[in-house]
Amino acid sequence: MNDRLPPAWWLVFAAWLVAASATLGALFFGEVMGLPPCLLCWYQRICMFPLAILLPLGLVSWDHRIIRYALPLAVIGLGIALFHQALVAGWVPKSLEPCARGVPCSKTLIEWFGFLTLPWLSVAAFAAIVALLLFAHRQTR
């Protein structure tokens, strides 16, 4: 019996680390720093938070099918994050902004190094998860 973990397991584990870090980061910004999330941030959280729970469930008793279940959440989250970043950057007209009440989606709350915003962090996290899960899927074939 081979007790070594397959390479796909390690890729899913890395995806979980990204999802868990992004989840903790979102909770830190919202609950500790008091930054209220906009509507698009909530939608991204709806995609990210389950990944932090689902991915380790597939790792415990390695089930490669977790990739199939997690990938749609990550792809949808990436699409929302890309739209959010385009809105913040001004590439999308303000008339398409979904935030009618509360915190405007196009408002930049944090900016590091002159370009790194919360939507960019979300794009990076979702893109990393999608890439890791696609590589893991390739390993399982």
C-alpha cells in the first residue's frame, strides 16, 4: 500500500491555504479594522468562505472529486472579483455599479504601493485557487 500523498493533494492543500488566508483576511478587514464590505465584496465572500471549509473536507480522506466541486465557486468568485476591480479602476461605467445603497463598490478603501487594492487581492486569491485546482485536476487524470 502506497502511503504517499499524490501531487494533486498538495495542490489542493495549497488552494486551501490561499482560501483560508483570504477568508481570515476578509474577516480581519471587516471585523477588526471595521471596513464595511460592499455588495460585490459580499458576493466574493459567498464564493470564498465555502472554499475554506470544503477543500479540507476533500483532503482529510483524499477525494479528488473535491476539485470538481470547488472549481465552479472559484471561477465565479474570480469573475466577480475581476468585475469589481474593473469597476474600481474605472474601466466599467458607473451606471453598471450594482451597489445602490451602503458602501459604493467603486470606492477604494485601502491602497498599498499605489496599486494594490482589496479587489486586486481578491483577484489574486481566486486566480491562484483556480490555477492550483486546474493543475490538481490535470494531475488526477
